[in-house]
Amino acid sequence: MSEQITITCPHCGHSKTVPASMIPANVTNANCPVCKQLFSLAENLRVHDAVPLDMSDDAVNAKTCGQDQVDMQPDGDAGSTPPPLPDVPAAVTTQPPPLPTQNPQNDKPRLSRQRLDFEFTGTAREYFGIWIVNTLLKFVTAGIYTAWAKVRMRRFFYGSTRLQGHVFEYLADPKVLFKGWLIAVGAFLIYMLASQIDVVLGAIAGMALFCLLPWLIVRSRMFNNRNSSYRNIRFGFKPAYREAYIVYAGLPLLSILTLGLLTPYVLYRQKKFLTENSSYGKTPFTFNAKAKDFYILALKVFFGFIVIAALVGAISAMLLGGVSAVLHPTGQREVLAALGIIPILAFILIYFLIMVYGQTAMANLCWNNIKLAGNSLESRLSMWSMAYLFVTNALAILFSLGLLMPWAMVRMTRYRMETLTLISDGSIEDILADSANMGVVGAAGEEIGDVFDMPVDIAL
């Protein structure tokens, strides 16, 4: 009687008894037809008759990259003769193939969360060359070169910003910006002419500009986002005009009627609007901050200013009172006049520090609550570092008659990028481009805002 071999799958327990003569001598692996798992024959065979099958020479794999294998067939009826295994040649390999996953997309391994720091590689010397040429050409061409100057400047700052070794890109066409600039100049001339002809016409034109502001903000954001890209995937902005008129026209008017009590809520809605209508490819950004976070920050700024101002006022009053008590009346006037400037300087310093704190805390609050799929941002701006940069940059620009403006801009941008980090779970690699964002958007909104000095390109 021919020896029989029972092949048992160690994964699911399915077994099959076949004649040993039907298995090629150099085959050592088999695939289970039930659970589809690969296993070793040498570890699972049981010989029913006297002669064992010698399978210790070579580790042979089956059907890896088109190679053959031994495939266990399911059992038939009880007592029937099991069908023989196919006698096919097997190819030798040095290691078993990787086991297939049941659902490759759902089971795709995610990288552990990692911190990816932004980098800014631009230098003041590089930007100075761009800035001085832009300034001279805008002056010589009476502003016609403005569109090309803006594109050159933004391409420098975008191209100098890196994340995970990839740079950002600004893709706007200067010709499109120039068309928008012509429309903006025409609108500005009409406004100035209306103001000169009649006061009422000027007021109507001003009101029209105010009503146009939400539209300008949306169009400017659409233009700039659509012409910004990272890893060849463009950003986008949804044209939510109705919401824009609510948060940039309706709510500010209500804030005036409430004597400013609604201002933190207005800021919250505006930041949320700018963030959640933006997208990277097909993936939208989300904004997780709450209105109460903005009210807490506003209260800190308000009460901080009141408390510090009261302390400075009390100290100044004590100092001036002491001087009045010590000095002779004839010399009090000169001394008090000299000391009187101290409270004024102190209040200016307090106001400056409180404003820097408010701007820094607001920037950190907004950036730290932006999410993109499984990715989030972390901003670590420091009030004291920002105050130092503001003061030293202002002094440098003042004493250089403006020539150190490029140095100040590069310096501030580098600090902002050095304190910004992307905390990623790896899902940014899966974001797909949005073909709907590939069209051309007019630049009229962008340029009208620039010509009229209106805050349409509002940063987060």
C-alpha cells in the first residue's frame, strides 16, 4: 500500500490526506484553500504508512511572483478516494512570501505621530535684490509693475518655506494680477471722482466699498489659495459669499451696537470662516477653537491692561507726591515737568506689550486649533521674542531710511516658521488633489483690496 500523508493547516485546522507519491520531493510549502494562508509541509505532515517523506533538503516556496505551489483541495464525500495533488514543478526560493492582507486599504499601517518642523531658508541678501528691483520698477512704471513685483515677492517667501524637505509654491500668473490691478485702479478713480464732485456721492461710493468687502475677501482668498501648492497639490477656498456677508458685514455692525461686547465672537466667526472654507486638495481644514476661548483671551487683555495701568498710575502718583513734599515750591515745577513724562512713557510701553501679547496669543490660539485630517499644527510664538523683533525691526528700518525692510521681513518670517510644527499621523501622504481647483480665478478682489488698502488678504 502506498504511504498516505495528512496535510493539516496550522491556521484553521483544515486537513487533507493524499498519497505521498503525488507530492514532488522538493516541495515544502502549501496554501490552504480555506483560510488562504501559507504554511510549511515539513512542520505539519503526518505519514500513515512506514516510509516517511524526506523533505529536509531545500525550502521550496509556491507561486511567489508567478511560481508554482502545492494547493490543498477540499475533501469530497466520506470514504471516497481523495483526488491527487497536481504534479507541477516547483521553484526554489530562499524565503517565504509575505502573507496577503484581507483588506489592504483598511489595514494600511499608519506611521506613529511625528513632529515635522517648518523651515525658512531664505536670506535677507536674496530678498534685498528682489525688493530693491521691485521698488524701483514700480516707481518707474507708475505702479504697472505691481503685479509682477507681488508674484516675485511671494514666490521667494513660498519657495523658501520647507516642510519635510518639500517647498511651497506660488503659481499665480502676473498677467492675471495685472488685469485685476487695472480694474482696481479704475474703481479707485471712480471713487475719487465721486468724492470730489459731491459729498453725498462720495459717501455712497464709500458705502458701496464697505458692502463689497466680504466679496473681495472671498475672491482674494480663492485666488491666493488656488495659486498656492505643496507637493504639487493646490490649496482651495470655497466661495461661501453668504457666510462672508454675515461674518464681515452683519456681525461687525451688531458688535458696534453692543458697544464692542460682541467683538470676540466676531473674531471667532471670522477665523472659523477663513479656516473651514479652506482646503488642501480634496481635504478641508477644520477649526476646533470655541467662542469662549476668544472671550477668555479678550478678558485677559482687557483686565491685564487695567491692572498694570492702575499700578503704574499709583506708583507715578506716589513718586510725584514725594517729590512735591521734599522739594521747595520754587523748584517743584521744573522737576514735576521732567518727571511727568515717565507715566506717559510707561503707558505707551504697557499698551505696546499688551498689544503684542494679544496678537501673539491670538496667533497661537488660531494655529493650534487648525486640523487637516489626522494632522494638526502647533505654534509656539513668544510674546517677549515678538516684542524684541518688533522693536529692533522698527529701529533698523527707521535708522536705515527703509533699506533694512527686507532684513526685517525675512527675520520675522524665519521666527514664525521656526516656531510652527506640523504634528502628523502620516495621513497627509494620502491627500488627493482636487481637479475642481485647477481653474483660473480672477484677481480683481485681490487687487481692489490692495489699491484701496482694504484688509482682504487676512492671515489666520
